[in-house]
Amino acid sequence: MNIIDESGILAISTRLQRLSEQLRKDGALFYKSYGIDFEPKWFPVIYTLHHKEVLSVVEIANEIGYTHPSTISLLKELEKQKLIRSKKDKIDERKRLIQLTAKGQELIEQMKPVWDVMKKVLGDIADNQNNLLQAINEAENKILHQSFLQRALQLKSEEIK
Amino acid sequence: MNIIDESGILAISTRLQRLSEQLRKDGALFYKSYGIDFEPKWFPVIYTLHHKEVLSVVEIANEIGYTHPSTISLLKELEKQKLIRSKKDKIDERKRLIQLTAKGQELIEQMKPVWDVMKKVLGDIADNQNNLLQAINEAENKILHQSFLQRALQLKSEEIK
DNA sequence: TTTATTTATGTATTTAACTACGTAGTTTTG
DNA sequence: CAAAACTACGTAGTTAAATACATAAATAAA
């Protein structure tokens, strides 16, 4: 499939999605191999709460980099699993403060060694002649500085001259 | 957001998805700047048919690397846009043969210069100290050779020893 | 101190992919 | 050549994210 060599925009994005989906599925299976019932998608919330203890919905959303509706649906799942609980903020009644349950904290302790293995393996997969994580960082930074669209429009106008 | 440094599995996949979504949206806007009404997601099908001329549904799915149901829905959109048309294969009545319409072919000619610009910009964004495309290739190859799960399970069993 | 604006949360809908399943032709095999 | 297996296509339903919209509480401004 050399579509990418010929034009790219779509190809790169679908390949990135594939790669990520594969990693996600394998991640779930790997947890299972430890007898742990944990979905990779829950990780960012759990991990954030592990370090920050108590946060509101929007604060979590910002931490994990998702929109708040997406975050809410994750929180619902985690609440169903009894890994987190929430209570109203007494100072600001609009806020729902989220924190880990005891069960959630215990689970984290169980998962820590699993995360270590995952981290190593992921590092190994990403570490090649061209390091994937660094490549992503570098590409993200370039786009942050000037978006794909801005760059394309600029090149277009230069060519017209 | 240093989640990735601490554990990774989810973080890498969501970041990849973000990056790809951004590129996709900007791609659509860039087409629009040329007055072309074309969605980046249509590209693989159109591009494939540009080179192969006539293909069945499943053949296209294989070429673009999507499942056939996904491909069918793309084909429906493209048929609605009158960019492709289809006819039954007279030899194998199960098959639907797809090809570009005249309108589709004209559109491709209009898009070619746009693709050139996109290719350059994408190349520029991806080409850093660590080349993103090559990094993706290398990571994909590693996984192809031995999956994330296999690697993780192996490391796990080594550590138990 | 009303009124307007902003912030926090939640719901509904959309999108783009997937898997699972069903049906109808085609090919292989006993 | 009839039965079994396979292939091609299509539909239905699921998932994980997003947007868009709605409401309520808090804050700022007139």
C-alpha cells in the first residue's frame, strides 16, 4: 500500500489510527493476562486521579485532553465499576468532585507492575532509527507553530506568484 | 501532559488520533480553498480507482485497507456525488464493479496540483530529526514481526523467572 | 441589585470506523 | 451432480470520539 508515498493526507491518518487501535486492544488483553479487568481507555482518568486525588469533571477533561462530554462518559463507566466516586463541591455547587474509591486505589497498586511492562514494550516498539514518540512530538510542535492549513495556503500562494 | 512519559499505552494512541483528525480537517479546508468540494476520506477510493480503473467492492476494500462495510459506505457517498458508478460483473454475478465517472476523472485532474501541495506540506511536517512516516513504518514492522501483546507477555514471563 | 456574561455540567446527535450476521452466487469435493 | 465450503456483498448494531445545544450556578457590570 504505497498510497502514502503518492499523496498522504488520508493515508497517514488512517495508519496512525490503526496502530493505535491495535495497541489498545493488545493492552486490554495484557491486563486480562494478569486477571485484571481494566480497559486501556480508562487509564488517563485513573492515572490523573491517582496523582491529583480530587478533581472536577472539567479539570479531568483538561488533564486528559478530552472534551468534557467524552470525559463524562468515561466517568460514568468508572463509577459503574466502583473505581471512582463523586460528590458535590460545597463551595461551588456547579462542580462535581471526583476521586478514586478504595477499590480504585487497590487496583492501581495491582496495575503498577503491568504498566511498567507496558511502558518498556511500548518504548521498545517506538524506539527505532526514527523514534516514534519523538517524531510525534516534533510533528505536533511544527503544527502547533503553524498548522497544516496555514502551511498549505502559504505554499499555494507562493506557487501562484 | 506527561502521561506518556509515565506509562503510555493510551496516551500514544490518543495523540496519534488527534494528529490525524487535525490533518484531516485541514485537508478538507484546503480543498475548499480551491473551490473543490472533496472530503479527504474519499481520497483512497478515488486514488485507487484512478490507477486501477475497474475494481470490485472487496478489491477496493483490500486496496485501501478498510473493511468492506466501511468501503461500501464510502462508495455510497461517492456514488451520490456522481464521482463513481457501478455495474454487475457479467461473469460473476455476486460482484459489483466500480469505476470513476467522467466527472470523477475531471475532478482528479483538478485535484492533482492540490495533492502536490499537500504532499509537500505533509512531508515537511513529518520530516524532522525523527521522520514520522519512517517512524510509523518501523513501528508497524516491529509489531508485524511480533505484536505488542506477544512482546509484553514474553517480558512478563521473563520477569517471573 | 438586577442583568449580562461566564463557567460547569449534562444530554442529544453525529461521525467514522468496526464486528457480527445473513443471503446469494460460485467453486470444490465426495 | 448434490452437498459443503467459500466468497462477495449488504445490513444492523456497536463504539469512541466529537459538536452542538441546554441548564444552572457563579461572577461581573450597569
